[in-house]
Amino acid sequence: MKRGIYILLISILLVSCSDFQKTLKSEDTAAKFEMANELFEAEKWNKSYRLLDQILQKYRGKPQAEKLTFMHAMCSYKLGSYYEASFHFDKFTDIYPQSEKAEEAAFLAAKGYYFNSPVYSKEQKETIEAIEKLQLFVNQYPESSYLGEANQLVKELDFKLEKKAYEIAKQYNKIYEYKASIKAFNNFLLEFPGATLRNDAFYYRFDSAYNLAVLSVEYLKEDRLNDAIGYYNALKKAYPNSEYLEAANLMEEELQQQLNTFTTKS
């Protein structure tokens, strides 16, 4: 019984593939339209896309063009071709701004840019572009049902930019470029005032200032000790319960001890 069902399913599949290949190679535009629609509804994105790609230009200016253009973009999106999908969804919203699918197309275009955003360690041009596209969508459709998701995507992309800036500043600290690290952390804190990594940035800025001071040449040391203590006070004020405070307190004690030698000399 099971073997018979298996053979039947294989037969149906072979017939289906055969029908698709025949339609794909035919000159019957209407048949391609019908099968592309059926395959789209069945979520057979690749096959539907291949047929749509053949007939889309032939329907330009016709009533069916709106539906076909949206389907073509959606197939690209479902297949993970996000650059192409965003391009076609953007084109759809330009041509059919009054379409009932315009809002969905605008959101999926922006979301395609989100998927093209690289890991934080790489160049973030696409990330910035994705944030701009999503923000444009939010401004254009402030009552959209996609609003919550759009805001969450922006939040994730913002963190990626934050993480990149933070890691650059921390890398300077790791390679003993303490002046560059302090400057980079100062820029980070100005650029990302509500950053998730703000507590960490305050600590590692202080850590860089501490190392710059204790390793400093004598004629620069007093000023750098005072600067480092200032960064310690900033950390303690901003995060009185910071997990870094125990280590920071010990570092501050050493800074005070070294600073006291300058007071004794004077």
C-alpha cells in the first residue's frame, strides 16, 4: 500500500515537472501567467520566479502588471535575493503608490536592506542605508501594522553601529594606543548617548586614561593622573553600581598615591 502511494506521488511530481518545463519553453504567455500564479500560491518561489521573469515585460502597461510586479519582487525576497527584491519593491511603490500592496512592498523593500547589512566588523554602508530606509517607512506609515517590527529592526541595526564604534575604541586600548582609545570612547559616548555598551565604554575609557597616566613620562604625568581621576569620577557618577567599580576603585587608589607624590614635592 505504502509503495503504491509512493509511486503515485513520484508520478504526480514527474508530471508536474514536465508541465512546468513545457510551459517554461512555450510561447503561451497566458499559460505562463496562470502557472506562475499557481506556483506562487503554492510557495514554489523559484519556479514562479522563472516564469514571471519571462512574461513581466510583456504585461507592462496592462492591468495584470501590478500583480505580476509584486509577485516577481516577492519571489526574489523569498529566495533570499534581497538586493534584487528591494530594488523591485522600491520600483513597485514608485509605479503603484496607491496600490493596496504599497505599504507591504515598502516595508519588505526596507527589510531587504536590513538583511543586506553585514556583520558589525565590516564596512557599515548598508547598515546606515537600511536604517534610513526603515526610518523612511516609519515616517511614511506611522500607523502601520509593521511598525513594531520596523522599530525593532532599526534597534538591531543601531546596535551594530554602536558595537563597531565600541570595538574600534576598545581595540586601541588593547594595542596600547591609549590616547586614541580615550578619544574614540569620547566620540562613542557623544554619538551613542543611550548606548547599551555605555557602562563598558566609561570603564575602558578610564582604563585607557589610567594606563596613559601611570606609564607617562614625568613632565606629563601629573596632568594625566588628574585626567584619569576625572574619568574615574565620571564612571562612578554615571554607574554607581557598575560591575567594573571594584577594579576601578583599586586603580583610582593607585592614581591618588602617585598624585600625592607631586603634592609632596611642591
